[in-house]
Amino acid sequence: MPPDRSTLFPAAPARPSRRVCLGAGLAAAATLVAPGVLSQPAPVLLRLSHVVAPDTPKGQMAQHFQALVHERASGRIRVSVYPDSSLWGDDDEMEALRLGAVEMLAPSLSKFGMAGVPEFEVFDLPYLFTDLAQVRRVTQGAVGRELLQRLGRQQMLGLGYLDNGFKQMSAHRPLRQPSDLEGLRMRVQAPGVLEAQMQAWGAQPIVLPFAETQRALSSGLVEGTENPLSNFLTQGLATWQPHVSLTRHGYLGYAVVANPRFWNSVPRADRAVLTTALAEALAHGNRLSAELDRQALHQLRQTPGVQVHDLSDAERAALRQAAQPVHAGLRQRLGAGLVDAVHRALAAG
Ligand code: SIN
């Protein structure tokens, strides 16, 4: 189905001609006599737009959600999934959600800062988490719940979290230590912590929408990237980036958000179907994320022309050490409360 962007910028309604009025009258009459039509309300349409490929944790979560809803609310709710920025991209998806031109999104946590909820930048702090179990302690606890609630300030209903995984870096040379990043133009997905992190390593961060990364690499606008491997692989970035360094320097995850007016307009029983299906789809995506990461690593190691570099603990420690000012910077910008609450959640595990 072609994307319908017209709802954001509706054209002024033209004065209907007599012919149109007549046609509409006949159509209405036909509707009146069609058997069974009046008793069946039109299905609720839920458009779920995202920016990555179907074969990623987010893409798989979205497809699973669609399948579950269609199985359980067949004929009452229709879910249309738009992957690969085919409906909305990073630049406009949150505005589209607020305006009702899409019903559901799953932006990366890093991007909520640009939408006025900078607290989510805490997830971007380099080397904050060592594994996904640690991430869960934050997302599934009081901090995670409070952050989802804060999305309400920006007319978004936060419904749950999804992992992609840990980010690695790519370039035309191995990136093992801060000096390897010196002067490199590195694409990042959002300003704030991610920019500060690249600056701490001597690189020059360039904020770009995900969909523009490949073109920016091919034109030389950017010289390096950071992302979990499933994103790197499915965007075909290996064509431009022969060196992948397993820096594991940060976490990338998502929050699923809905337009609250849409959500509240869904009949209660169907809203329950959506809620349960989404919880199951998120669990499905979270189960898959580590496996898709392993598969992508395996595939990249087999890709001719691509070299994958494992880093030693000492090399990771040097990157981590150089990025410490970024932690202090966020604490100063957002106040110590949030960062301390995250550290308490991590320590409690
Ligand atoms: C995503 O995984 O949704 C995109 C991440 C990025 O923009 O780098």
C-alpha cells in the first residue's frame, strides 16, 4: 500500500460539484441497501511506522504484533507496518504521531531528546551497561516506568521497551582506541550525549537521520558509524565500511509509543487485544535481539572485504575512561537525580 502522507497537510476542501454530489448520493444509497454493511463498523487502522529493515529486532517485533492483532481482532483492527522510513523518517515521525498521521512508532531511545524528553539520553551514556540484563533492571523498574510517563508531556503514550543491542563502530580503519577516532566524521543519530561521546574520543559527530547514512557514507560526508550489527548489516553499510570494531560502547533500544487520542478511541476490548499483543511482540523482539546480533556478526565475519576487529578489555577500558566526562556532563545538564537513580537500579541487581 503506498504511504499516505496527505493527512498531515490536508488540502483545503474544494467545493463539491453537482456531479460529485450526485455520485456521492448514489454511493450512499448503495451503502444503505448493501446487506450487512451498516452492522459492521469500519476496522480501526493502526499504522506502525519505523526506520529499520524488517529483518531486525524492531522489524520482527512489528511483524509479530501485526500477526497477533490480525489473529485476535480480525476484521476489527488492521495493522499496517511501514519499515525502512517508507512512511515517516527520523525527521518527521514524532510530529506525525502527534498530529495523528501515524498511530504507532518505535523510535530509538536516543531520539526522544530531540522530541523534548532529554531524560532518555541516559541510555546513550557510553559503557553504562555491561549486558542486557542490566538494561532490563532500568527499563523494567521504576526509572523505566517514570520515563515512559514523561513522554506524555510531548503527547506520546509510552507503551514499552525493546532492545536492539550494543553498538559497535565502523570506519575505513580499525577503531581500537581514542586516537584512532581523531578527526573522523562519525554519523550519530541524535545530538547531546552521542555528540559529546564522539567529541570525547576526538571525532567529529554528524547528526543524520538513519535513512541518510548510506548516502552520507558514499558521498564521504561521514567516514564512520556506530550501530548494533543487525542495523549495520541490513543497511548494507559494509559496502562503504571495510572495518568493523567490536567496541560495544553503548546500548541501542526503543520505546514503543502511540498517539494517545488514537489509543483512547479504540474500544476497551480491542485496546486490551492491542496491549496484550504488544507485550507479547516486545517479548518476542527482546528474545530475538541477541540472536540477530550473533547472526549479523557471523555474516559480517564471512563477508569478503570486511574485517571484524575484536577489542581487548584494556582497549575497551581506555575508550570508557576517555568518555567519563560525558557522564559528568549529562549529570550536570539533567541533574544528578536521574543518573543516580539509574546507578541505584544497576547496583540493586
Ligand atoms: C533504529 O535502530 O531505529 C535506528 C538507529 C539509528 O538511527 O542509528
